[in-house]
Amino acid sequence: MGKMHTHFQYRLEMYKFWSVFLFLFGGFAFNCASAQNKNTPAAPSASVVCSAADFKALAYTINETQLREERAKEWLSKYGKSCPLDQLEIILSNQAVWLGTADTPVIISSIETIYKQKKAASEEGDKLVDKPKGSAINKK
């Protein structure tokens, strides 16, 4: 009879172990699933954001040359003027690789124009910033 008691007690302990294990594992799985839902992209905000990675993705996901060129034109007209200078530099440096045969003179000109305008605006903004005329040591 002593052995049956030990055997029953062992089963009860295993039952508790598996119950706790499944409870914890289920909670972990549920937590991971709910965390994935929180990371889904939200609806685009009112402000337009330019990202070189988005331009690259657009170029790499369209196989047909004419369609890729057309989508690149649309993307540049929509996002180009809101692009930060660093993102434009990345696009300018990689456009031939990303677009391939869709990197036509129209696209090249469009990217260069947007880049030059941003660069000029950036340099003009730097000139407008008040800079000290001399050091404090010279003003005795």
C-alpha cells in the first residue's frame, strides 16, 4: 500500500507540474501574440515621411521596368520635398542599383533637382543662424 501512495503522490506532483507549465507557457504565448498586435503599423499620420528604405523597397518589389519607373516618379512627387537631406543623399547614391533600368533621365533629374533644392535650403539656413563675430577674449 505504501507504494501506491507514492505512485499516486508522484502523479499528483506531475499533474501540478504540467498544469503550471501549460499555464505559464500559455500565458507566454498569449503575451507574445498580444505584443505582436501592438507593433502593427498604425495608420499613416497627417505628416508625410520620407525614407530611403521605403524608396528601395518600392524599387525592389516591382519587376516591370516601366511600372517601376512610374511608381518611382509618383513616390518622388509625393515624398521628395519632405525628404530630409540625409535620406536624399542615400537615394541619390543608390538609385542606379535600386531602380536598375528604370533609372531613366527623368528620374535622375528629378532626384538631383530635389537634392539640390534641399542642399541649397540647408546651406541658406546655416547662413541665417547668428554666429559669434569674435571670441569673448577679444572683447575687453
